[in-house]
Amino acid sequence: MQIGADIYCDTALIIRRLDELFSERPVTVGADAGLAAVIEDWADHRVFMHVVPPVVSALADALPEGFFEDRGAMSPGFDKEALIGAAPLALEQTKQDLNYLDQQLAQHTFLLGEEFSIADAACFHVVNFLLNDPSNEALIKDRPALDQWVNTVKGFGEGNVQEMAPADALSIARDAAPEDIDGPSVSARSYACGDKVTVVADDYGVETSVGEVVRIGENEIVITRDDDTVGVVAVHYPRAGYRIEKS
């Protein structure tokens, strides 16, 4: 997510920033905030990895040319043959995950009660990805509470989406300066404000960002980068799920 010259990486951080900006209807606070974060992590790191092999292997022949090469550059081991081989077991594990969701949703409208939360957003993302393969629709229909929840969330719609050309986004960053960089920092084990660090996801992504630390939150690190195309930008990452090392 880009706001001016501030770039927010990872949906886990993006949604929390949106809650700060639009606090009238937050989805990440309350008595169950910790539980919601646990479900969010489960959906993003475990369930999604179960869903990917059966969906991608089923759609492999319809994917754009160069898809596997592109994903393989980001995630070594992302290979068509490997995904096809992993698909049967991954689909069985996916069914177990869907059972858990159905059991929980049989008790409430949403995963944590009667209000939509980040837990629902994280799990819906994975279920919606599963439905890219139409043959998986039966897996949802066979679980009534899950099916009702899927239809409820789909009913929210997609809001007022307006297309923007990539060049326009770069221009906005170039003409702006980072704004969300002030505030106190907490201590970290191996780096501090002013240090140059590398930031890389600790799961399947290997793309690395390098920059100077300007703020360290309880679960956020902000680094600045001086790019030839857009000038100085602030890049925001969660600390959870990322390896951050002084360079």
C-alpha cells in the first residue's frame, strides 16, 4: 500500500495502518485482538500453503507464459512439477482447514463473534483463492456454515475501486516526502535507528530490501530508501515474519 512516499508491505501491517486512518470501524482491536492475530498468521502461513498446490496445479495450463519463472525468482522451489506432486496431500490438508473454519462459524456469524474482524479477512482471502478452481466449490457447499460465511463476506462488495497507472503511483511518490516516520522507538536485539539493515521475509519470499532504520515499533520497522526513480521513500514492514539484519 502506498500513501504518498510511505510504502506499507504485507497485509498484516497494511490493515493495521488502515485501522489507524479509519478508526470508526476498526477490525484489529478488542478483547480478541491477540486471538485474531494468531488466526491471521495460521491462515497466511499454513492454510495458504495448503491451498496453493492444488489450485495452481489445476490451473497450470491456463496461467500466463512465464508465470512459474516469475514466481520461482521470488520463491525458489516454486515449480510446476513440484506443485503437481504436492497437490493431493495439500488438498487433504485443506479439507481439514475448512472443517476447522466450518466448526467455528457454526457458532457465530463471523469467526470471532458477530462482528467482522481481521481473522475473517485473512481466512476469506485463502478460501477465495481456493475458489479460483471452480471444482473446489463443492468443498465450500458441503460445509453449510462456511458457505454462508463466504456469501456474507462476498456481499460486502469491493468498494469504490479506481484504477491507477503504475507511472502515476511513482510520480506521487517522487513528488511527496515520507510522513509516517516520526515517533518513539523500542529497542531491538541487533539493530537501532540509524543503522543500515536488510529486510527479508522468513518464509518463502527471498526478495530483500535495504535501507536506514528510522523507527522501530513493537511490530513494525520503518526504513528509508533513496531510489533513483522516486527519491526518498519510507518502507514499512512488520517485524513478525521478517528477518532484519544489520548490514
